[in-house]
Amino acid sequence: MLHDLVVRYGPALVFANVLAASLGLPVPALPTLVLFGAMAALHPESVGAQLAPVLILSVFATLIGDSAWFLAGRMYGGNTLKTICKLSLSRDTCVKKTERFFGRWGVRVLAVAKFVPGLSIVSIPMAGAMNTPYRNFLLYDGIGAAVWAGVGLIVGALFSQQIDMLFAGINRLGKAAALVAVVLLLLYAAYRWTRRRALLRKLAAARIKVDELYSLMRQEQASAPVVFDIRSDEKRVLDPYVIPGALFADERHIEDIIKTYRPEQKLVIYCSCPNEVSAAWMAKQLSEAGFNDVLPLLGGLDAWRDAGRPLSPLPTASATMADAGADPTPKAV
């Protein structure tokens, strides 16, 4: 039955699955490619003849879905990344690591992005937001899609006997096996989501509002808080404005802040991701290091902008990135 289904609808099913996955739907495509590769090895005369078309269709499906995200990044810039950050089950700090990875390697990262969890979904719209030429995007994304799909098919072919035995066992267990697999996937997603919401609830009370920060900044210099901008260099390129007087900081070099400022100094930290987990995490680390008055800014830079508070433009995006690469210590705007 499975053989007949693959022979008749295999390429179309693979195309639809890969397209849905590249568009961001929660439907993993690699297992489908592995299964097709295994079927091709087990039935070379029927399914094996479809290997080349399936590989080509997988690449085209990937390019179609990825192009949609690329164009979204081109049209909406940083807002697309904020949406991804808000919907992602991963911590915001993981999204920031991906941004930095793209900033270091550029569009070339797309050649391996499919193999790194979370990298593809952020790097593709970022390529559009950073005005990467579309032909360059297609080149590296096409290479990455071909390698990714090819690896999936080859792995399936190499382990075809083991996969055949696995499906034979599943058939003996019947519907119960499929039900257990679905339940385990749902439990994992629920665990990630619950843990994230628990972290946000725990840190929800430890925030400073925009109006409160603005009022403190207008006081005499001695009592004014030190404000840290912990966005990645790539985010600053996309949104080249900061809160006046803010210092650039990097949570990877938190020891520089600990050495530079007194524990009683009031510190305020902001980022640009809607959930503010990066700022809250850094505030927690500084509190554990002995600082007794450190708070994330509620709503981050967007809340400051929406409230109509003043912003300072960065001198140039390139200068900002060069400075950040040269010296990890906080810098004044």
C-alpha cells in the first residue's frame, strides 16, 4: 500500500511537504525525504526512477517558500524578524545568536542554514532586510536546498533496511504507534511553550516603564540610570536609532559591566524583541552578580518610540558594527 502511494503521489507529496515547511508551517520535511530515499533503495525500478525529479522539486519548493520570507524581510525589514521572535518557541537570545551568525558570514550562511535548527527561519528574512541581491540569495539558498534534500534522500537510501524494519514494527503495533508519536510531539511543543511562558510570568513584575525611565533620565546626572542597548549589530543596522545616552552592551561580555559599574548603580536594559527575554536574562545575570537595581525596559525600544520619546540616530550602520567588533566594552551613543 505504501509502495503504491509513493509511486503514484510521492513527488507531489514531497513537494507539498517541503513547500509547507519552508513557509514556516510545523510540518518537518526531512523525514519525508528520508522515507522517499529509503523507498527508492527498496524499489529501484519504480520509486528509484523518481529520485532526480524529487530532488529538483524539493529545491524548487524550498526556493518558493524561502523567497516568500525573503520578500517579507525586504518589504517589512525588522518587523518580520520581530514577528518571528514573537512566535518562536526558542528563547530570544537564540534568535540573536542567529542574527550575529548571519552578520558574520552574510548570505553564504544559507548554504548550511537548513542543517542548523532556527538558523534558516531567521537568516532568510534577514537576507531580505539587509538588501541582499535576490540572485545571490537564490544561488546560496539553492545550494543549501540541494545539499539538504540530497542528504535526506541519501540517508534514507543508506538506512533503507532499518527504516523498512521500523515500518514493519509500526504496522504490527497499528494506530497506537502513530498516536504515541503525535502525543510525544505535542508534549514537547507544550513543554517548550509552558517553560517560555513561565519565564515571562516570573520576570513580568521586574520591569521599568517608559514614562518612569524618561522621568529618571531628566533628573540630575548623579541619579540618572545607565541605559544599555543590547540589540545585535544587525538589528541596529535595520533600526539605526537608540535611546539618547544609551550604551552598547553585549550579554556575552557581561563581566565588562560588572567591572565598570558600582553594584548600587541603577541599570536599565532594553532590546527590540517583543518578549524582552534577552533583556530580562541579562538583568537576572547582573542581579545575581550583586547589582541590586537593574531592570529591563517594558516593551523595549518599540515602546519608547511608540510613546513619542526622543531617539538618537546612529552615526552610520557600518561604523556601529565596526566599533562593536573592535571592542566588546559598552560604548556611549
